[in-house]
Amino acid sequence: MFEVTPIPAFRDNYIWLLHCQGHAVVVDPGDAAPVLAELRVRNLMLDAILVTHHHDDHTGGIPELLKKYPAEVYAPSRETYDFPHHAVGEGDIVGLTTLDTRLCVMETPGHTLGHVVYYGANSLFCGDTLFGCGCGRLFEGTCSQLYHSLQRLAELPPETRVYCAHEYTQHNIRFARMIDPDNTALAHRETEVAACRAQAKPSLPSTIALERATNPFLRCETPSIQSVAKSADPETAFCAVRTLRNSY
Ligand SMILES: [Zn+2]
């Protein structure tokens, strides 16, 4: 089984490094330099690059990495890229043979229209669709699309580890506490994440179970979220919470 290591990049991105016995795969390398440094230190061969969506902070390092390593790139079929890649969409399987792993592609439109996530080996690499205690902003898709994308992720096995692409958890928790103040699991998470961040450790990965218990965007069927959102319809409540969060 592969190990997963976060490579911090820019202000708050994580480039996830999957590695096993000298071989590596990275997810969303927005910057090449920290990835090259980590590969060198760990003496790893980069075999593949997984892309969740087209934003520069997820793809900017790819041309440079391809100059140094003959890696296969997998990127969403509904988006365009100017580097060579395998276009992947809903239901496709990405075989990472050197890690002895297969990941399944799910399309999760919302943050961007073509956004995909990679799921397998009890792990979810979800880019900017799902965050610790939050979700991505709507840059291209509709609120309804993002709602349904997140509902699908919520149905993955509870023990699934959730590898998000940004360290936004603490700020997201502050917002969540405001609209879900009586949630004891959320209060507990706030304490745990504060301790983690005080030591400059990542708050991630989380799990689907933890997100279902604490993430307001996955809790739109609960009375507390619905009363803040002023709607008993989960999808309408979701859109109201997404709008509130935009100005938080
Ligand atoms: Zn993005």
C-alpha cells in the first residue's frame, strides 16, 4: 500500500504525493519546485500526475515536471490542457501500476464544470470540490451541480480518507460554528484542528464520516442548517449556505 505525504505549496495548497518503493504519483502539482525537492529527498521516480481541474494553482508545475520525468498525466476530459495527457471522465479507471493501485474517476462539476475527483484505496483526492468543513466556490458550475456532486461524495464509505487541495479547515470551522453552534462533533473538531494548526501540522486528511458529522455543506438535511438557511429543502438550504459563506 502506498503512503500519502502532503507537499505544501503557495500559501495554503497541498500537493498530495503518493509513494511506494521508489515510485511516486502527485495530485494537482501547481508548483514544480517543492515537488522536485521532495522527489529528490525521497529518491522517488515520478510515474504519474493526476489533475482534478484546470486552475493554475493545480496545474502550473506540470510542464516543468514533464521536462524532468516521463510521467503519464491524467486530466478531466471536459477541460482543455496544453500538455499531453489522458483525458478522463466519469467511471474511468486510472491504473497506477507502480503503486499497485487503481483509482476511479468521478465527475464533480461545480467549482469548475469539468472538475473530477479520484477515488480508491480508501482514499479520495477531491481537489477543490470538498474541503475540510467546507466546499469549493462556484466559479463555473451551478449551485445545484455542486450540491449533487457533494451528495455523491458523502455517500462514499465513511472511513474514506479525504485529501483536499487546500488548508482551509480552520476558517471553514469558524463559519460552520456560527451556523451550527450546537453541533458537539464540530466543537470537538474545532479544538483538534486548532491544536494541529498551532503546531503547523495539516488538518488533513479528514474522513467522509467526519465531514458528514461537521461539514455544513453535507448537513443541509439537519434542522439547525435549515433554520439558518430558512428552507426545509436540502438543496435550497445548501445554496443559501454557499451564498452566506461567500461573504464570510
Ligand atoms: Zn480551483
